[in-house]
Amino acid sequence: MYLYKNRHIFKLFIIGCLFIVANLFLEANRVCIASNDIYRLVRVDQFSKNISKIKNLLVEAQQIANVEKKDELVKEIENVILGLHKQISVFDKTEFVALRKAVTEGEADIKNVFDYFYSITALSALSKKEGTAAWMLEDGSFMDADMHNKTVIEGLQMLLEGNYDYFNQRRDGEVELDKSNLEKAVGVYKEILSKPENREIFWIASVLHDYGKLLLGDHYKDGVRLAGDLLRKLGLENRKVNFILHLIFTHADPGMISLGEVPPQKLIQYMEENDIKERDKFLKMLMILNIVDVNAVGQGKLSNQYLTERLYYSKLDNLRELKSMFHEVRLSGLLGGPVVLLDSEKNINVEKIKENIPSVVTKMYEEDITVEEKTFFLNGFMQNMSFDYTTFLIRNMKPKNVIKWIYLNAQLVNSTNMEIKMIRNTSDSAWDQIDNILDDISISDIREEFDKIAEDIKNALQRGARVDVFGITMWVEDNQLLIIDTKSLLSK
């Protein structure tokens, strides 16, 4: 009865309590927002300091000659990058979830994905990663890795729009790009993007494809390590992480096949060993990423031949076909010619491709190398060996010395009695020095020398020692990598 008589007072009391609670909530929210703002300001300041530190370390590491000191600097760079990954907050993860949702729903594009990763990683420090001679711009300066990465993203936008003029203006050479081939690439890209999950996977892989270049070494392996750590800390599902890492690790393989440095067998074997089930999708993604990657080097390195070959590699059956005859067409690629030319029935025209190989090379191969050598190791060597820093070295050598160099490399691998999978030259600029060495020796001289020293070479290389052959130093790392120190020849 009392409450009924004083119900108005009671209502006012309740309203007053609610008003106080609401104010307390709003004040707490303001404090929380203010705290979050302060946190973000502090984090942005620390983030900027870490990026500056990485940039300074990159500049120093690229200028220093001492290998041990350089390794120390690179390790410090890696620690700072991994430190940035550890600082990823709940807010970053929330934004990542929102970004992924927007991508799959078609409300975000590749630029949004790039901007997000640019804000939480050390990608911007790639501006201090120097470009090589192939990255020269029209004004004589060199494209850095950050500019390259941004141009890859730009290329994907232009490909989606089907902007033929953009790619044609950035082509390599005088001959205009075949519009029909570019349209085929556009069709494949749109097919990839038609599935929401594909957009997410492919765009993340594209943004992070050169992340490993910050460590100044094997940017494919380093990229897998850095991107893997980052994406797992962001909470991306392992299945998607693994697919992205496979794309990062192999993103240059189509181009390296065209250059003759990587055999198709390597890519086929990689997919088999890593149990990549969606190989059709994987190869199509790889092809598109490689097209925009090559287009983004310097003023652009995409040509009709490159475009034709990349479209060809996007089908597993085609890769297998090329694998069976790669030893016959590989030298053409190493010398700057095609490794794929199709006849009217869409089959590889081996004889037409061989026309790119200088006759002196063909003649020496046929006349100076024994049938047994061709059968037992040289053809197999040219079918399965991977090369690094070899294409431009060979292209600038005298034709008569090209086959000698290949023969010398094959003899080295054969004599080690080890499972060598790659030959890496420390420089691809020592062609004059190698020419001077090879001018004075013949195929038979190389054969006779190895008959005498093969056992010594095997024993030395197997125990990790360095050996000299014709004044060229070489050694084996990780039991699979033969390093030929061509860089040291430049100072002799």
C-alpha cells in the first residue's frame, strides 16, 4: 500500500539509479576508448621505430662485405620482424577477421588486403631492399622491392579490369603483346576470384610473396618462414596457411622454367611431395602471380613468349609433356630463347626451338661429347638439375664456351657422388673471366682432368671442403647444393 501511494517517488528512484549506471557505463567506455587510443598511439610509435631499425639494418647489411657480420645483421632483422608479429593484438586479429569477411563477401579488394598487411608487418621496409640491373627504370634509377611489391598489386587490379594498354606499355621488347593471350589470363584470374575462398588465399599470397626478401637470402624459404609465423599468429586456418606458403615458395618457378634455370620436374615433384590436392587451382594461381610478378620488374619484363609459356604451364598435363623433353629445349631458355613453341596441333615443336641454339654449340655437343656421357649423365643433368644465377651468365658467354660450361658443371655433379639438386653461381657477371678460362681448354681437356681428380673432388666435397677446378673454387652445402664461386673470379 505504501509503495502504491509512493509509486511516483519509486519510479523516480529507479530512473535515477538507471541514469547513474548509464553514466558510469559511458564513463567506463570513455576510459576504455581513451586507453585503447593511448595503446594504439604507443604501438604506432613503437612500430615506426622498429620499421626504421629494420631499414637501417638492411642498408648496412647490403653494404657490408664481411659474411659473418652480414649474417649477424640479417639475424637481427629477423628478430625485429618476428617481434612485430608477437605484438599483433586482439584489435589486429579482429580487423583481420573483418577483412576476411569483407573479402569473401566481395566488399574488399586486393588493395584493402595490401593496406592491412602493410600496417602490421615490416613490408614497407622493402623500400631499402635494392634492385638489381634487371630492375632499372626509365630514368636510370633502380626499382626497390617495395615499389615492386606495390606494382604487383597494381598489376592484379589492372588484370581484373582487363587493361591491355597497361600491360602492353610495360612489355619487354618492341613487339606488342598478343591481346588474345592477355584475355586468356584475365579469364583465368576471374575464374580464380569467382570463389570467395580463392580470393582470400590468392590475395594474401600475392601481398606476402616477397616478404622473405627482407632477410637478403633465399627469399622463397625465408618468405615461407616469415609469412607462416605471421599468418598463424593472426589465427588463419592451417589449411589456408599451407596453400599460401606453397604459392610463396614456388611463385618464381614458372619464370625460372622459362629461363631454363628450373626444370618442370621440380614443380611437379613439389606438388606431389607436399600433397597439394587442388593442383589445377594451384597452377592457375601460380601462373597469374608470376605474370604480374614479371610485369612488375623494372619497367616490365612481360613478353609474348613469357605469356604463352605461363599459360602453358598452368595445366599439369602440359608440365608433364615439357618434363619429358626439357633436356632438349632447356638450353634455348638459358640462352634467352623459348622452351615452348606450339605447332598447329598444340604440341611442342622441339626442332623449331632448337633453332635458337647456336650451331657451334649443337656441333660440339654432337661431336665432342661421347654417347655414354649423353646417355648416363648429361641428358639427365639437363632434365633434372636446378640452376641459380646461371641464365645471364651463360647468355653473355661465347657460344663455344656455353657447352663447355654445361659439360664442366655436369662432370662436377657426377664426380661428387652426391644427390646434388641445385648449382648456384655466386655471381652471374663473371662471363668474361669464365670465357678466358674456357678459351684455352676443350671438352676432352675437361674429361681428362676429371679422370685424374674425380676421386679427390668427391672426397673433398663430401667432407665439406672447398676445391679448385681450373682455378674456379666450389663447395657443397646441405649435401644438395653445389656452389660455384664465380664472384671471386671478378677480383682476379
